[in-house]
Amino acid sequence: MDTALDPLPADAEFGDDTAATPPNRLWRLLVIAVLALAAGALGGYWLGRARVPAADSVDVGFARDMSLHHEQAVVMAGLIYDRTDDPAIRTLAFDILTTQQGQIGIMSGWLDAWGLPWTSSGPRMAWMGMPTEGLMPGMATGEQLAALRAAAQSTAGSRANTMPFLLDAVRAYATLGEITDVFREVFGTYEEPTWI
């Protein structure tokens, strides 16, 4: 008995009554393959989709607090950049201003993508287990900022010493590295989860 899957002789001729569609078994395999691909795509999407962190998580707290920390360094570096003629100091101030402003944009983008506000009504650094009322470590006081503004206004165009204020800005700039080192010591390094 001949079946649709039996090999045909090499000299076989096809008449008009030959079926134009593949046998049922091939259709079933094709449907199963398409369904398997769709299931794999949906599974990959589900596993790979972004998870939104909680409002009190380390990710969110870091983005909020470091943005505030960076804002102050940007202001300080901007004042120094506008008021000094020293090319080395201008270069350092420009570097602080542009890199920290860019990092603020990145962290704000994270918060926007997560649908979370840029600020919190809770105390700073609570996400680290070290709630802080007032200024966070590494930030300049109101008096230090006022002194920088006064020095910047009185020294516009001169070669007056703005180094103490630049050091305050650098100290705020370097604090990000110090904080991330503490994170590594406390929490370890981040490893991407592996999905089976």
C-alpha cells in the first residue's frame, strides 16, 4: 500500500490530481515549532522584563540621594569655572560639572523609568540603614556655599585663591567612589542573575 510519505520513483510524473499541500504530519510539526517559538519568546520576555524597585530600595535611595549630592557639586564647580582664569582649575571644574550633571541625568532617568519621584519625604540615607537629618556626608554647609559665592563674586576675573572651594567640590566629587567602595564591602558585587 502506497502512502504519501513513500519515496516516489525518479521518473514519476505529477498529474493535476496530486495534492498541493504537504502531508498532515508536516503541518503538525510546523504548528508545534511555531508554538514553541512563541512560548520561548514570551518566556524570554517575561524573564527579561525590567523589575521596578521599591520606593525604599537601595537602588531608588541611591539615585535620589546621589542626585542631590551631585547637584551641590555642580553648583560649586559652576561658580569656580565661571570665576577662575587658571586653565587647570577650569578644566577640573568643567570635568566635575559635566560628569556629575550627566550622572544626575542618568539617575533621574532611572527614577522616571521606574515611575518614581525624584525626591522622598523620608530622611536621607535611610536606604543604607543610616538615616541622616540635615546634610549628607561630603556636602558643603550653607556657610561654605555662601563663602564660595562671595569669593566668586569678589574675584571675578582675578587670580584670587579659589582652591579651598575647589577642594570642597572635589571632596563631594570623590565621595561617590568612597560610597561605592563601602557598598562593595557591605553588599558584595552585583552579579546578573542566570535564568535556567
